[in-house]
Amino acid sequence: MTRKIQKILTLGLILFLSSSCLPSISLHSSKAPLTLAATNLEELSLFTPAELESLLSEGVEVPKVEKRVLLAALGTTDLDVQRPEQPVSCEPDVPFYDDFTVNLSVEPPPKKEIEFDIPIVINGQVEAFLQFFQTTLKSRFALWLARSARYIPSMKTLLKENGLPEDLVYLALIESGFNPYAYSRAKAMGPWQFIYLTGIRYGLKVNWWVDERRDPEKSTIAAAKYLKDLYDMFECWYLAAAGYNAGESKIARGMKRYRTEDFWELAKYPYLKKETKDYVPQMIAAAVIAKDPEQYGFASIEYQEPLRYEKVRVPEATDLGIIAKACETSLEEIKDLNPELLRNCTPPEDSEYEIKIPYGKKEVFLRNFEALQPVRKMKFKTHVVKQGDTLSGVAKRYGVGLDPILQINQLKKTSRLSTGMNLLIPIPLSQEVKPETGAAKKTGDGNPQKSRPQQITYVIKKGDTLWSIANEMGVNIGALSRWNNLHPDRKLVPGTKLKIMLNSNVSS
């Protein structure tokens, strides 16, 4: 009898521990579903009434277990018991399934839709350039994307301030890859690739000292004005973009010839060059990739930091090295922030030139500049190089040292001079400037003759260039360009007449 009681107690202890440690495990058969009624919560014995009566008569205490585990162990169906609707689980929020089969279906969160403020059409031409940028041009396009982060924020702001869609910024991506120094075979310059005449038309200064087509800020403002004019003319951003590439007159004539206002329709005809036909689908493809680069295989781009700077005003012909020292930064950083400056100083004709310095350096600059900037004891003269001129000869002519001329013009002693080249000559204020062509002739009464310009007409011959004409006539090529509103590199047409202003000596 003692062994029987020990057996019973052991079994009861096992079941008790099972109910305490593993409350979520159900022992019942799936064929006999059990549901626990809320009203039957009393504890029940493990044994039949006959066994209970036998044990109690011998004075043995029967272990009790939790009702749910007891019923599961006995497989009882006599009681009005129902299976719980929500079984207990060790893992909260995990669905409960029979036979411990878990089938989780987790859907990824919906992808945020990319928004554009220019029309986006995905057709065969666009898909071709999407593929081209991802394969043949992938390494170069990745470089453009990396550089884009430096310029896009400020450019978008300028476009928005001028009332234009911000996504037009991707024109600069396909024009230059956001390279301020980009120069095309058509002699277009800068991030927005302005040719000389269009740049001048929209307020960009281009001369010996500066080329504002390379200035990211000023060229973006000019591009915004040009694009706005194009949109006002065509009322379609695709045609405006095509006009930016080919010129508004070309697009207007094509629309009139083929009687269409649809770029895609116009592009079907041989009238437009392939470059212009490809221009709009390139712009669309570039915008699509740039806004979601990872989707198109550009996942490891090391984007550059956004361009940030402050502006200060400096006197004419201020050495960039002095500005760098005042900012406590490098000369390379000052040049990088001011790509429009073509020489090692600010323009001599601008008494308060606005120059960009690193962001946060304005107070440092103002504190240091006065101490570093020597008292103005110099004035500057521009010398136009003529045939036979040498650096030492020019220095001697003006009575100044050679080193200041070399430094301010970024030249070496071995540098060769070309006819028509401009040299900045720093001359002490106390020194009288020597005339370039010698003393003025005197009249019979001893009075010097006064010089007065005389206009002549020059007829262009075959093979002529502005450089050769300026050299032949002894005039400054820059002045010759201004007199006739021509770019120095423009090809001349034989028979065309040019206006030339020559100095002549007449008595007063």
C-alpha cells in the first residue's frame, strides 16, 4: 500500500509541476475539443470516485491540480467544458494554431511615392536612357549624383524663388554633371552650360577677370530667367527644355513647320538634331534616378556636403591669398567657392567686389582683413599685350618690379605672352604712369596734341579671326568684341563689316 501511495504522490507532483511551468501546452486530443466554462472553476481530483473512496478511507491526502490540466489529462467529456477561444501563449501577439504550425505573413510597409513638379512620362526613349545611365554611363552618373548633393539644395531654392519647378535642377545634371568648370565643344561654360551671348543676355559678366557662367548661384538665376521666358513662349516644359538646348527660334520654327505643340511628335521628324531629341528623355531619366537612386542600382553613393558660404565685399584687385589668410583657410578653398574668378585677384574695375568665403568665417575675416590688407598705395592698369612684348619689357615700360606682375597675373618668368592678352599692372600711387606709346607729339605752338577716337570700318576676309584683326589693327580684342557685340571665339563670315575705333592725333 505504501508503494502505491508513493506512486500516486509522484504522479500528482509531476502533473502539478506541468500545470505550473507549461500552462500553454494543451494535452487534449484535437478530436475532442475542450472549452473551459467560466462557472466550473473548482479543483477536481485525478482519480475516479471509486479510487477516491478507497484512498480517503485509508486517510491519504490526494494532490490537486489546476482544472484545465486535469481535464486535459483525463480526456473527460462528462462535464460541460468548452475550449477557450484565446489559448494562453508564452509568446504574446503570436497566433495560436493546432499542431503548433505557425504561418506568419508579414508584408513590407508601402513604399513612399516619389513626387515630381515637372511632367514625367515613361516611354521607350526614357526607358532607353534609364538603362543607359545604369550601365554604360553608370560610373560617371554615380559621380554626378555624388556631386549633385553639393549644389541641388541651393539651386532648388533659387529656382523656387524665381517661380520655377524645383525639378528643373536636373537639367544641370545632364548639362554638366554639376561641374562649374564644364566646357563644351560648342564653347558653353559652367553648370548650366551658357554660351557667351546667351549668358550676356541674361546678365552674366564674361571678361578677362571673371566668367560668371561658372558661378553656381549667378548662373542658376540666369538659367531660371531663361527657362521662364521659354515656358512663357511654349507653355510646355518639354518644349522649353528643348528650346534651352537648341534655341527658342529652332523650336518655334519646327512647331510652325509641322503644326504641332507636342515635343514627342516634333521629335519624330528629322528637323531636330539627335542631341535635342535625346535632351528631354535624358532630363526625365536623370530626375527619376536621382530621386530614387537605390531603386536603380546606385546604392553606395558618397554624397558631397551641401555648398554653404557667406559673402563679404573687398576692394578692387584684392589678392585671393590675402582673403584666404583673413579667413584662416586655404587659397584652394577660396578658389573653389569662387570658380567665376579667372585670375588670382578680384576684378580691378570693381571697387567693392562681393566674394564668397567659408560659412561661419565672416567675423574672422572682418577681424583679420584690415590687419592683413596693406594700406592702398597701388593703382592698377590693364596692359594689352602686343606683338613682341615680353614680361620684363612690360615691367620696365611701367617702371615696376617684375615679381608683382607675375604674382597678380599668376604667371612665371618663363610664361609666354600672346597677342591680345591682358596683364594687370600694379603701379604705386606716387609714381606717374609712363605712357605706353611714348610722349605725345607737340604742335607748332608747343601744346601737346590730344587723342580722339576715330571709327573705321573693316571688311572681314577669308581666314580672319577677331584675334588676327585685333593684332593687325592694334586694338584690344575685348574692345573689338564689345564694339561689335561678338564673342572672341566666334567664327567670322567673310564680307561682314566690323566697327573699329582707332586713336588719331588732332590739334586742339
